[in-house]
Amino acid sequence: MSKKPSPWIIILCLLCGITISLLLAFVAVQIARTPSPNGTVDPMRLNQSEFRQLGLIPTSPHHYILRIVAKEWFFDFGQTRDAPAIITIPQHSTVTLITTSMDVLHSLKITGQPSITIIPGKIQQQIIVFDTPQIYTIQCGAYCGPKHNQMQLTLVITPAQE
Ligand SMILES: [Cu+2]
């Protein structure tokens, strides 16, 4: 004769199940938020890769690719070295930021976003939605040599045209 399980055991099992599901969902969200290397690229042959086209590239309305190569000691988005490092993006844009390093380890830190470690040979990709007009300063967050402090870039999110 089998004994019916007590209702408390059933409730306990349900609670355990819910807790485990919530934990798994939390871990999945954390993993999704953490930028991970997406593919590899030969740092010596960046001009034969997708990184031959740098900067902000529109892909569809409100969607852009922003390709940046970090190098000692600037973030190269196709600008000349002495031009002001400013990228203008319209409000309500979804930007797929794609980065790599040409030389040493760098890191790209946008205020309010997890910093992205940029490793030579690895392609890092992250999708960022810019909904509010704002000015962001991007900095290198990994000490990469004497002019590390100069690795800065300004992102200007401009108000949408009425
Ligand atoms: Cu640095």
C-alpha cells in the first residue's frame, strides 16, 4: 500500500521548483548581460576583416553598427588622430557596438553600462539602446600604457527631430 504524500511535501517541492527556476532565469539574464567574445579576428589583418569599415554605420531605421578598434592610445572609429573624438547618435537608436584591439588589452567603459574588455584577436559585441538625449564619455578602463588616460571618446545622443 502506498501512502499519499503529505500536502506539505508537495508545497515544499513546488517552492523548491520555483526557487530553482528563478535562480536559473537570473543566471540566464546575467549571462545575457555580460558581453562575451564573439568570434576572432587576426589583429595584424584588421583591414582584411569587418574592421576595415569603422564608425557608425546605419543598418535600418534606428539601428546602427558602431565599429571601434582600440589601440595605443585611442579608440579608432575612422577619425583622424587629432580630430575631436565625438560620435553623434540620434535618440531612440539601437547600436550594436563591435570592438576589438589591435595591440594590447584595453577596456571600453560607457557610463551606466558594464565595461567591455577588449582583447587582441577577439571580437566583442554588445547591443546598447540609447533612448535619452545625453552625453557619454567613453574611457579605457584597463591600464594600457603611458597615454592610457588619453583613450577617451564622447558619445552625443541627440534629441529626435520633431
Ligand atoms: Cu587603457
